[in-house]
Amino acid sequence: HDELVLGDLASRLPGVQQSFQSMLEEVLTLRGFNPTYYIRDELDQVTAPTLFIWGSKDGFAPPQSGEEVVRQMPNARIEIIPEVEHLPWTEEPDLTARLISEFLRP
């Protein structure tokens, strides 16, 4: 199932599966998402320019969830890469790098 979330390439990188497992153990509880990490109510206070790069086929969180976050943040935008899963930088590294470079350019 890691391949569905992380993408085939990313799931084969050294340490990725262990990192993914430890992250899930930390943020998920038997009752759902650990409220310690719930920050959606505070997103409107994040004023730093923010870029989200999302895969259109993200199996962990669909692009709509990123679009919701962007709507809450005053200086955020989202770039959705078609046919890409949860880790765009592993599937489309050149495009991801270009989007980041363009975002950081004054």
C-alpha cells in the first residue's frame, strides 16, 4: 500500500518506508488525526508566501485538500502536476525544481 501513497519510485528509496511508518504512528491515533498537529484553524495567520506542489493522483491527500488549505492562507498558491502521486519531486524533479525556482524568483 505504500506504493499507492508514496509512488513506486519513492517507496523504493532507502529509509522511506520506515520514515513513512513512523510519521503515521505519530500523527494518527485510534480516534483519527492527532489534534496536536491540526493547524487548519490557524492557517489564516500564515502570511509568508507559500507554494504547495501537489500531484493530481495523490493517494494520501487529494488536490482538493491542498486547494482548501490555499484558500485559507492569504499568500499561498498551489501547483497541481498531472498524473503525479504524493511525492512530485521524485516523479517530476525537473518540473518541481522549475516551479520552486519560479516561486522564489523576486
